[in-house]
Amino acid sequence: MIPAVMPTYARADLAFERGEGAYLFGTDGRRYLDFAAGIAVVALGHCHPHLVKTLQEQGSKLWHVSNLYRIPEGERLAQRLVDSTFADTVFFTNSGAEAWEGATKLVRKYHYTRGNPKRWRIITVTNSFHGRTLAAISAAKGEKLIKGFGPLVDGFDQVAWGNLNELRAAITDETAAICVEPIVGEGGIKTATPEYLRELRRVCDEFGLLLFFDEIQCGYGRTGKFFAHEWAGITPDVMCVAKGIGGGFPLGAFLATEEAACGMTPGTHGSTYAGNPLATAIGNAVLDIVLADGFFEQVERTGQQLRAGLEALVKRHPTVLEEVRGKGLMLGLKCVQPSDQMVPELRAAGLLTVGAGENVIRILPPLTIGAAEIAEAISILDTVCAARASKAVAHA
Ligand SMILES: *Cc1c(COP(=O)(O)O)cnc(C)c1O
């Protein structure tokens, strides 16, 4: 019999009743160190007091009015995002996929508005992930994402990740934009080099394309800058954001320059819930913390400490771990063997992580962790790796 909750997820048999900072408390009575953070969503840890207070205050004042009216909390959040990024304008959404797809519509509308309606195709790269809507799976093209869901949405041409020759060769007079994740998340924590991102900018300028970054996972402070592309010293024309932006409350956004958004006039796009007073009040509370002095520097320092610990583990357990990937607190441990067993082993030992492509274990802790949590995570990883290494020897 089919479960009441449609069985599309391979869930662990584990539930939680409470969270506090980097810890989750299971209904099994155990405490877990949460280095998955709801897949990079709970960026400020569970039940951050400032977010709880905002939720309670706004929750007893006003939740939802629709986009028929002005929403001061949303106007304030949009202005703060504009003030701290390349963007001139922001559209709020309820999820990452909705943000990605809205940005895709913006790209098409831009060229249409500029008198180039034939320019509507977007170049994407292998190993990418942009969400689960029909257009987002059509763009990412991963086998597991698309099987059985065809025919796909047309208009997405894929080239190999990191390959600029292939990318240049794929540009035609129908190409509208290039879309990449500056750090690939689901695909296995692959960090684009600054040179690659700068070359993408150059190619877009040369051919009149929009540069479109998906920073849903790598953005919002996770790498030690507000957005990951800042490390390369370039800016995109359009960018989608979600995950960390609401700290656990469903919220996303796409941001664009004034020029790129030239076609997004009244009536062209919408979403009933999106950017409501409750969601955007919480978005502002998240920004209060993320944009406070020293926050990004702290993430960078913490990321370096965690990375050093992980690098030491790779040296100690070369038969289990191959390398550390990523930047800031968006880190990946590439395993020698398939990683699908390691995530449950770590969970049983009290550490929550999340799998990714290429046998990578994603380490995505709250951005607020400190030295004690890092030490605890490294110690659990060390124990689990040692058990794996000795098992491998016993089998040999
Ligand atoms: C999570 C993610 C998405 C999709 O976000 P949803 O909120 O699940 O729709 C899109 N792109 C990237 C890079 C992501 O990590």
C-alpha cells in the first residue's frame, strides 16, 4: 500500500522533536550534531533566538496579504539585497526551483524585449542541479532527474562543466544566457575557479548573453562572502537564491540588474504566497545577522579550521577518504568507496551529513558553529573512518 506521504524520498528512519543551534534532538532520545543543516538551509542553526522572536512577533501581527498590496517587510528586504549585491531589483519566491525558473523566464523576456526573440536558449553544464520543476530538470539533464518525465522543456543546451572550448562552440545566434552554479552542490561540491567564472563573464559580454548564476546553495554567506561569485571579482546579470535566505522558512528570490529585468513589467510574473509579510520579516531577521560586521570573516575562519581538520583526516585515512573539496562552510569529503554507506554510519555515530554526486559527503554546518562543534565532528568522522579502514583490511 502506498504511504500517505508520497514515497519519493528515501528517508532515514529518524525524526526529531527539537533543535538548538547545531544540534537536533531525535525522538529516539539521542542528540545529533547537524552538519547537514537541512541541506544548507538552517544557516543560523536551529531556533536562533532572533529568528524565533521575529517569527513570534510577525506571526501575531500579520502573515499574508497577497501581492495585490505593498508589503513593507518585502520592500525593506529587497532594498537591503540591492544595497549589498550587484542587483538593482529582486523578485521573491517560495523555493529554489521557483527562483531558478523565474530567472529563466527573465532571461527569455530580456532578449524578447530587446528585439531578439530568437535568443531563448540557455547553456547549462553537466553535473548541475537547479531544482525539480520540468524546466529545471530539463536544464540539468541528470539521468535520475529526467527519467520518465519527458518530453523535456526545450531550450537548454548542455556542455561539460569547466570546459570553455566546448562552451564557446555551443553558442549560436539563439543563445540567451549561460547558467552555472559557482560551486556545484548536489553534483559533488565542485568549485569553479575564479578564472573560469571570469571567462564566463567575458564570453557573455562578447556574445551579448546574460550571465546567470544559481547561488541557491553556495550563496548567502556559506563560502565566507555574501555570494560565492564575489571571490572571482565579477558579477552576474541575474542570480537565483534560496536555502539560507530564510534560515528554514520557505523563501527564495531572483535578483537582476535593471537592464536584465527590463521585460519584467506589471503582470508578467507572479506567485501568490511569495514574499509575504511573515516570510520577508524572517528574511530580514536572517540578514540582520548575516550582514552584521565580521560575520563573513567568521565563516571564512571557521571554514579554514574545519577544512584543516578534514584535510588531516584524509591524510590519516587514505584508504577511506580521497580529498576535501569546496570553500568556506560548503565542504565535501570525497570518499574512496561509494559514499552511500558512510552517511548512515556517521548518522548512527551522531553526525548528520548529506550525500552528493561523485561519492562526496557534503559538510554543510550552520554558519554559526564554533571550535567545539568542529572538534566533535572531526572526532566522529575519525572514529567512523577508522572503523571503515579496519573493516577494509579485515576483508582484504
Ligand atoms: C536546492 C537547490 C535548488 C532547488 O531548490 P528547491 O528549494 O529544492 O526548489 C536549485 N539549485 C541549487 C544549486 C540547489 O542547491
